[in-house]
Amino acid sequence: MSMSDVNPAGVHLPLDPLPGHSSRGRLERVLRRGEFAVTTELNPPDSADPEDVYNRAAVFDGWVDGINAVDASGANCHMSSVGICALLTRMGYAPIMQIACRDKNRIAIQGDVLGGAAMGVSNILCLTGDGVQAGDQPGAKPVFDLDCMSLLETIRIMRDNGKFLSGRKLTTPPQVFLGAAINPFAPPYDFRPHRLAKKIAAGAQFVQSQYCYDVPMFRSYMQKVRELGLTEDCFILCGVGPLASARTAKWMRANVPGVHIPDHIIARLEGAADQKKEGKQICIDIINEVKEIEGVSGIHVMAYRQEEFVAEIVHDSGVLKGRKPWRKEPNPANALAEAHLQEAAEQPRMTPHAMAGVAAESNEPN
């Protein structure tokens, strides 16, 4: 166990062994120890500069157990989830690689799963994905070869059975912790717990919910989930996030599917002298309520364009419960790779003329 996983309170609960696999990822270890987990998401840049990713991730350092690498949410093009994960794992962060089914067929998706696992990705969040008409390139051709359920099943088969969907054997299966999204606030409400059951049957081990602003509604959902016995098979993280203003809240309520914001939340924002500060406090208050709901294993903090508030929200809510904040740990393999690159850079370089001569000699008949 690395020092980043030490519980300063002295509680070192053994992890329950998984049947045939273990992701070895921090998020799964934290959840299986019974500690309250915190995840967030990194909104991808419209850029090819890695520093744009590192700067966005830096504000989370020390406060979260996993960072979602968003996969073209809203059907808008940004840096890819795979690319973000490559950068995050290189710097020692713990990414949750989102995979949406909208843009790739099963061949590409299975390849991305292997590539992600090879880079050190331990967590994958399976999504169906928004339709292309929701984004800024509605002329794009949607794929949807798989959906969330079949994607979960696909990766579970790769991991547990060591096979592609074609039946061809894998040399080394991907050891990943499988997740999905849930939306307790979208009708039909009574169906939502049963849909979670289907996702668990397909392979989901953890889920992240849509934004929660109606705690009584979420509490009712969790009661039904417990009655179905689902909390014994899956870790549930409640989605939360700060509202920048009453205007933002009204827009989200009208335009974001499955987001239910009660009138009293909007009234509280409208009555505040500093609406942004009040939105942050509302988020903290909601966290303090949902963390007491039986079966809730953590929170997923979504702070779009307010990422700087994540650390403050986590700190002020007290959800870390005294355990050391996690900080990124550079991968030793990366240091070795850097050394090899430096060694290669110090080697004498051939001139283009010399390289052309070598190429010509290699093409001469024996």
C-alpha cells in the first residue's frame, strides 16, 4: 500500500478480493475501504497544448480520488478522453475515462479500452452519449453501435473472460473498475432504480448521478435502491455542483435533461447579495445532507467553469473525514522513459545527407 493510501486515523480495512480481477485503482480502494469518495470532472480544452490539461487538473490536486476525463459531452468536440487520460496518468493523477457510444463502433471502443488500461487508466465510465443534434456539429454521423448497457457488458467480458466480443482471446485483459451514470431526477421516476439494477447486471460497479438539487427526491430514490438490495452490489456517488447564479439555475432547469432545481433553491440565490458565493454554500449544504443518506458512498463534484471552488467545497463539507488529501504521484515508469529520451537526445545525430546514404545502401541488391 503506497503512502497516498494511508489513513491517518489508523483504520486500514482490508479490501474485499474481487472475483478474478482487481483494478488496483485508488477510487476502488477508497470505496472498498468504506471511505467516502470524492470525484470530479475535467472539462476538456479546445486545444492541443498539454499545459491546458495540467493547469485544469492542478486545482484538484489533493482533494479528489478520481478525475473524469469527459468524452465530448453535449456532442461538442474537444480534446479526446483518451488524450486527457494519457496526460493525467503521466502526471500521476487518477483519471476516470469516459467512453460515449455516439462516435465509435465496437472495434474502436475495445481498442481504446486496451489503450487506456495500458496507460494506467483504472476506471472507465460507460455512457450512451448525447445525440449529435445537441452539439455544434449536427451534420456529424452518429454511430451508436453499442449503448451504455452493451458497452458495460463488452468491457466486463474483456476484463473477466479475457476475450474480445468476437471471441478472440486477449493476451492481457484490462483490469478496470466499471462505472455508469444514473439520473434519479428524470421521469419515469419509479423506473430509475430498476434501470440501475440493469446497469449493475451489465457490469457497473460504481455510478455517478446527475446533479442533485432536490435532496428529498434523491432520498426517495435511494430508499427504493436499498429495497432492491442494489447498494450491496454497487457504489453510488451523488452528483453535486455549485450554481453560479439564479439565472444559471433557471437555464439549467429548462435546458439540461434530468436536472430538477426546486423553486426554493432559486429563491435562495435570488435573495443573496453574492449569488456565486451562495451557490457554493448551497452545494456544501446539499453534500452535508446526502452524505448522511444510507447507501451513498461518495460525491461527484461538477463545477463547470468554477473548478477553483472544488477544493473549497470538499474542504468545507468535511467529507474527507480526516484522511490525508490525495496528491498526484508521478509514475516511476515515466521517469525511466524520460531518462531514455534524454539518453537518445544526447546521441550524435546523423545529417539528412548521411541518412539518405544509409537508405540508399540498404536498397542496393545483394
